[in-house]
Amino acid sequence: MSIIEGLRLAVNGLLSNRLRSGLTMLGILIGVSAVILLVGVGNGASVAVQQQIQSLGSNLLTVFPSNARGAGGVQQGFGTGSTLTLDDVKAIANRQSSPDVVTAIPSAGGRAQLTFGNQNWNSSLTGTTEDFPSVRNYPLASGQFFTAGDVDASSKVAVIGQTVVTNLFSGEDPIGQVIKINRQSFRVIGVLAQKGSSGGFNNQDDVVVVPITAAWNYLLGGRGRNVQQIYVEATSAEATSAATTEVTQVLLDRHHISDPAQADFQILSQQDVLNSASQTTGVLTLMLGAIAGISLVVGGIGIMNIMLVTVTERTREIGIRKAIGARRRDILMQFLIESMFLAGLGGALGILVGFGLSRILPLAVSSLPTPIISMPSVFMAFGISVGIGLFFGLYPANRAARLRPIEALRYE
Amino acid sequence: MITLEGITKVYRAGEVEVPALKGVSLHIPEGEFVAIMGPSGSGKSTLMNVIGCLDQPTEGRYILDGYDVSALTDDQLAWIRNRKIGFVFQSFNLIPRVSAAHNVEMPLIYAGDSVQRRERAMAALESVGLLDRAGHLPNELSGGQQQRVAVARALVTDPAILLADEPTGNLDTESSLEILKLLRDLNQQGRTIVLITHEADIAAFAQRVVRLRDGVIVSDERQALAAELVR
């Protein structure tokens, strides 16, 4: 018996019991569409998180001072120490000692009260150097960024983010305007392009950036000339671990520390953050897939159930077929093809429904990350559904194939 | 064509052994029309199962068309049933979901014979006079027509013997006569036919009657053709 004959028989058998076949198929359909949709949602979440992290620059390292120790060795909060200096930044940026580093910028800041005309706004202040746009991946929307000369001269110039623009200026061009930052006059020379949320609580567009020297001299009075963070740009995302080693060595040397365990700084790479985030979302995707997979197994059991009923119902037919020359293999094939066809068709329809739902659902539930359907998961879902047809069809089909013809013929 | 030598068949019902055939030896040459007769419990159904290769004898040798059937596997038996035997059952045993033509075609499907399958099925239907009913489902046909479809199905692989088990048991007199005439015509074309029945007037259509009782052959005689069939 050929495969085509078998398919013809299977379709014929399924059509002879349309409602039952349809309901059985529905079990697989729901399972497959659930797998596709939920894995898509997991992938979507994973990609969204990665994009947010990468928007900070995937080749970025952040150096924090160690926790300050108060009296009696009491540990203070993370990054509260004041061990980093501008000279550390210059040493790190030196390509001689750290070839995998493109450049490094310092960062010092806090909250700042901004006023312009009768508008005021509280924003996040960052004092840094001229390489900030490239290192932190902040392109300019208009105007220009301050220069090395401005940093040396501690010029009172500022570059502001989009949120600040909308809250302080009502339609006016902010370039060239003088705003007050903590009651000090600063001239706006540039506007940063829109960047969006970093995925955390901080809005990356709600910033005001000034030369670090100006911040020290006029805005962060009393806290000395310390650097709160150093951002290091590595030559590539792959070079971040080499750059980490180099930066560690430079700082250990400069701080005269021989034991790396005693280091008075910590280095965090975006790659680390990315990796742990991908791990988390990976587990999420796996869990969603597993839950959906359970419904697929339930669908498979439904197929087995119906195939057993079908085999019993067709006992006499099996007897007739055997009497006129069907071999075990022919009967086995007939029922296996039937169950695989049932599952495969359910799987194919489930893929379509899964695609449809992944388009429709984000429109209805806006908090859902846009599902990303990967082609391998579609092929896998279809393969698995056919496999389920095979696995759960095997027992009923085998039972049919082993029926003895005289007993099957006598069956009423 | 058919040679049975000392065939016994013992059924096991729990601890008890029930002998259904106690040493049956029989030879049926090619082209013969044999009726096997006996009351229920005589072992004729068992004999029919053995001759039809649906069941294996406990002991003895069975040679069908040159093949020693006693020692074959299930799949080999399926092949023998497909190629050498055409079955006609009391209850027609057509598959209800498919058309008459497809029912007739079915043995060819299992034979793996795809050459002119539909044409051969149609020719078989024509030989039983049902070409115009080819597209009908079995339940759209009368009992007599269904049995003629079954005969067409039995003939389509051109088997060595036609094995008819109470073929008229579910039919009225007129349809019965129709089927018996059909079997006679086939026999006159040279087909070997084994007819199993418990009715003497049905057995009267055969050239030879073998009577079975309690698992043994009690008589085996040739007879003159029934008068009403001689045209």
C-alpha cells in the first residue's frame, strides 16, 4: 500500500466522522498555537530587554568606587566611596596601557533644579567630558556638545535631553538660551536626541549634561572633585572582558593595591548585564514553552483516545481488510497515517492561529511585549505535532494491526 | 489445487481442549465446484478458516496451488489470501464508507498492483452485472447486489479458488438463486469454487458434496447437476 493510498484512506476515515475529527484536531491546534504564541511572547520580551540594554552601548564598562567604610568599618551603600579621580580616567583612556579601550569619561552628578523663565523642572545632572555622546551612545538632535576646551575652562554650558526641553521650553528653540541650574546660569548649546527608557526607573531623556569641572565648581559644592563613575568604551562588545582586565590593572597600579581582592573599585560591563538578562528571559521563554507544551501533550492523549475508539469501531473493517490480503504493516500504516494526519493538520492550523493571535493579542493587551515568532519554533511545533500523532497513534495502530482476522471478522 | 492431509484443529478454552477437526484429508482438483456441508458444530467453519488461510491447523499439511500453507507467517498468509483466495461471506463484509468500485479495488491496493486498477475493478463489476452501480455506497444497494459486489471483489485478483461461506444465508430466495447461478457460471468458466453451507438445496448446485460431522468427513460424493440450473 502506497503513502498516497494511505493518505486517501486517512482522509476518508477522518471525513466519515467530521465532528469527532475536528474536536480532536482542536486539541492539537490549541496546543501548537499556545506554544507558538507563548514562545513568541518570551522571545519578544527577551529582544525588548536586550535592545534596552544595548541602547546603553553593549561595549560599555562602568567603574564604580567601592563601598565607603564608615567609622568602625561599617559598609556604606554601593558606589559611595570617593577613590576615583580625573587622572584615573586619563590613565584608563591611555591606549598604551589599555589597547582594548577606546576612551573613558568621568561622571559626577546628582539631582538639579532647572528654571527657565517661569518654568521649572527637576532633572538628573551629569558632569562629564567631551566624549560623553560617543561613549554613552547619545547622539545630538541639534546644536553641539561641549569641547575639551570647555572642560578645561569649566565653561558654564549645558546640553539637555528631550524631556527637559518639553518641560522647560514651550516651543522655543532652546539653543543659545540661558537656564538656571541650581540658581547658576548655564547656556544651552545642544539638545540630545530622543533615547527612550533604559528599562529601569530612570528616564534617559530627562538629563542635563555639563562639563565635569563646571559641575564641581558651581553645582556639587562641598563634595570635592571626586568622580562617581567612570564609563569606559571598549573597542567592541567582544573586547569588554579584555578591557575589564586592562582597566583593573591600570587602577590597581595607580592605587598601589597588590591584592585584587582588596580593590577599591568595581567594574560592571553591559555584557554582564546583558548575559544575566538573556539568561532570565531565556528561562522565561522556556517556562512559557513548557506550559504550552503540556497542552500539546494533552492534545496528544486526546488523539490516542479517539484512535482507540476508531480502532474498536472499525474492528470488523480491519478483519475484512486482513481477509482480503492486508498485512500487519498495511493496517499499522493506515491508522498511523490517520493519527499523524490528524495531528499534522491540527498543527498546521495551530501555526496559523498562533500567527494570527500573535498579531491580534498585542493590540488588545498593550503591556504584552510584541511576540517574535522564530521560524525554527514554527517548524519545531509542526514537527512535534506530527511526532505526537506518531507517538500517540502507535499504540492504537499496533493494536489494530495485531487483531486476528477471524476474531475481527466475527466482531459485531 | 487444494490438498488437505490429516488436518486437525484443537481450540483451547481455558483448561479444556476442544477438538474442532479430527484429521481431515481432502483433495479438490482445479475447476471443481465443491460444497462442504454439515450442521453447526460439525467443524465446517473451522475447515473454512483453514482453507481460507485465516487460521492455521494444529496438525497436518495443507497445500494450496503448490504452496505449503501450514508453515507460513502472518504476512505470508496475508499474501496467499490476497493472491490465491477470493472470499464471499454470509454478511457480505463490504466496507461501508467507500463505493462499490473502491471495495472491489481494495484487494489490488493491498497487492501493490497499481496497473489499471480501476479498469480491472470495473471489469470485475461488469462480470457480476453491476457496472452501473460502481459509484454507490454499499448501503445504497440491495442485499443481492451487495453480495454480487463481494463476488466481484473476490474475483478481481484472479484467485485460484473462490471460497463462499454461506453466501446466501442473508438473502431472499430470488437473490440466492442469482448468486448461485453466478457461482455456477464462474465454475463453468473454469474457476474452482468451495461453497460452505448447511442447506442441502444450496449444496445441490455443486458437483461434489463433502459432509462433515463432529470434525470428520462422513461422506464425499459426486452428484448430478441440479436440474433447474441446466440451461
